[in-house]
Amino acid sequence: MENTPEERIREIYEKQRAYFRSGATLSTQFRRDSLKAFEKAVRKWEQPLCDALWKDLHKSYEEAYLTEVSILLGELRTHIRKLRSWAAPRRKSTPLKMFPSSSRIVAEPLGNSLIISPWNYPVQLLLTPLVGAISAGCTALLKPSPYVPTVSGVIEEMIAETFPEEYIATVQGNREVNTALLDLRWDMIFFTGSPSLGRVVMSAAAKNLTPVVLELGGKSPCIIDRDADLKIAARRVAWGKALNAGQTCIAPDYLMLHEKIKDEFLAYLREEFTRLLGENPQKTRHFVRIVSDKAFDRLSGYLSDGKVLFGAHTDRRERYIEPTVLDPVSPDSPIMQEEIFGPIFPVQTFGNLDEVIEFVTSREKPLALYYFGKNGDKVLKHTSSGGACINDVIMHIANENVPFGGVGNSGLGSYHGKLSFDAFTHYRAVITTPARFDVPLRYMPYRMFALVKKFL
């Protein structure tokens, strides 16, 4: 896929700045109409998007719909239904010391936004933030990933058919295009990707004090305690790791297993991978391929970081890696230092939860934390993560009524539902004071100050 020329990027950027200044995006009716047009476009382009996901990632229609299209449509429905109430001015109480003034909060769009997305969920992670931008009344320039060129091309066609480019537009290319985009002054930058690239984005944004939402990643622990329901845990964990071949920012990254149930759980886990994907996962249409040769080589290198308990069959031609469990694995090995982003599970063993808490808190804060057992409250109290599931994995992303975002190294800010609207909105305090009545006590030389102090 060719890079969008820098001159073309600048042209779109200037058009969008002028369009926002015109006030065209401000009315809630315009925004609702735009959201409805967006929803109609997603339904029209559903099959081309899913076909493109199959071509680029070997992602089945069912998985594409569940993990990409349905989440986007859910977000759109929520915003269409609730936008008017979110955007309405909110009256706030005013203290007696400010009599006779009144107070309200006005939601206003931040302005021209830039949305940069990764390749692993290229529809959901680009277009769900766009819902928030439209809802808030911003313009948006979209930058999809070059690693999924078919999907990125289809999205560009869909957006161009649905919106004028001075409102919503797409540009394409590699990191040179990212650099050109980040050199421009934006009112909001929404970035999803790795922590290392997140630092680049934040550094560029800092030059203009531009607000950012950074959805990053990290090593999300999956803790199986001795009192967990092992069969259910194994089924849910296997599904969470098999989803998108582990190329999910909130995939369970590594296993922490209680020493008393370790062997039994791993036996169940092996059974569940087979139940989900068959004896040969390479033959099922429900198992995604690794995105690139570079990623395949990186993941293949991890296979020597521990003893293979099961799995480890690979095919570089198809960029296929079988779901794999490594045990034992040194906590200092590369696979335990870097986000895996693939279908490989290193195993750590523990004897009590204090060991787990010490291990997790000694590392960077993860994007997600998963615990199976009866002591979830203790684990949550003594650890920190962007999100968490008790006796489940992944599912917190499916509820648009709760925030999705990271903390520390795993991200900054959150979105979904009203938080998507909030991410692209400035809440402006407005105090209105009638001119016909003026309280003299606030003016110099501050007469009757002893009385005034009683109201402060």
C-alpha cells in the first residue's frame, strides 16, 4: 500500500480545520444523522470488511463479526440513542457567595482529531473511536495499519463513500506517514498500539499540549487458583488465547498456576484447545494466522525459552503457529519480559496468592488481569490493571457501559459508551450573572469583609 503524499495529508488537514471552524459539526442533529449514516455504511460494508479480514488475517466471518463488527455496531447504537442527553447542557448548583449567578456545564467538541490504529483488530480499533469523535462533534483523520492492506483499503472506500473528506477521511502508509501526521497540530490524538510507539505519540503531542488517549498493551497475567473450577477455567482461557491467535492486546499473556492444580489444569487446557480448534488447528477456518513474517520469526524465537509441554508446530509459509504451552519457563526469559502477542503460553507456578501479588506488582501494570478462583477481591485490592475479569477473560471489552483503557505502561485514558464521547469532548464551565443586579461587596476596598468571610 502506497503512502499518502505529505502534500495530500496537509490538504485534508487544512480542509478539516476549516470545516470544523465553520460550525458544521456542532448540532446534535448533524451528529446523530452522521452516526446513523455510519451505522448504515457498516451494515452495507459488513461482508467486504469480513472478507478483507479473512484475506489479511485468516479471520473467520464468525470471529470477525463477534470481535470487530458487533462491537462497533453496539457502540453506534448506544451513541445514537444517548447522544442528545450526553450533549445537553447540565445545570449545576451555585453557592450563595456567587448570588445571583447561575452555573452550567456545556459539552463542546475538542476539534480536529487524529485516530491511529493497529492491525490486530483493524476494524474495531479504528472505527470505534471514530464513533466517539462523531458523537462529540469533532472531525477525524483516520490512519489504519499498513500490515492489513486489504482491510485498510476497504475502510478507506467505505469512509469515502459515507463522509466528505473535510469531515472524515482516511490516509494510508507506514511510520513515515505517522511522523508526518504527528508533526501537525491536532486538538485530540487517539492512538492504539504498543507502549514504545505510544511514547512517540505522547512526545509529539506534548509539543502542542495536545490531549491524547493511548490504548497500549502489556503482559496480562492469567491466574488459576487452587479452588477454581478447572474445566470452566480451561475452556475460557483456551478461547481467550485462541482468539485472533493470541494477537489481542488483552489476551491472557502468561499463566500463573497454583502448584496443587497445575498438572490437572494443563491437561484440561490441552483438551479445550483441541475441542475448540480440532486435532490440527492449521486445518480449521477458525484459527487466525500471524500477521507478518517478522512477527512469526519473533514468536518462533520464544519457543526455545522453555520446555514445550504441547503444541509448537509451525508453518512459516502460512505464518501458522499452533497453540503452545511452555513449562518450565524462567521469569527472566525474553518471553516473560515482552508482550507475546501470539498463541504461546509460558507457565509460572505459585504456592500462595502473596507470591502472585508480588510477581504482578513488581512488573509494569498490565492492560488486563484475569483471576479464576474465590479470592478475586484480594487480588484486585493489591494489584492494578487497565481492566480485569474474575473467572473469565476478554469479556470486559464487550460491555460498552464500562471503561476500556490502560493504566501506567498499558495506556492513558479510556473509552466505550459515554467515555468515548467524553474522550473527544471538553466540558466547559459557564457562569451566567445578570447585569441588572450587582453585589458591591466583592469590589475593592472590600467593605464589610467580616460579613463576607462568613459566606466564603
